[in-house]
Amino acid sequence: MKKNMSTADRIIRLMIAALLVILWVAGITTGTLGYVSIALAAVFTLTAAIGFCPLYAPFGIKTCKS
């Protein structure tokens, strides 16, 4: 897998993941919505960590410079 995410994209994903976790911990998102937000936060964190977004590949999107 080649990286297809820029540093800015990765930081934004981590910030969104942190926000989703904070909303869940604070009890703002509960039930099914809470579980979905935690799963989405996990996916965002994983894709930010590896620098590859599988949804970008079929569309040929590449936010990194190289």
C-alpha cells in the first residue's frame, strides 16, 4: 500500500477521531450512535497512522505530494 494521505489530512483525521471519542466519553453520543462514532474514530485513527485511505484508491485521490 502506497501512502495516499498528506500530513494535514492525517492530522485532521486524528482531530476528528479525538472529538468523536470525547463526545462518547462525555455521554453526548450514546447507544448505537455512540458505538458507530467509536468505530469511526478507530478507523480514522488507523488510516491516519498508516497514511493510506482505502476509499481514496478507487477514485484516484491522493493528497500527499509524492
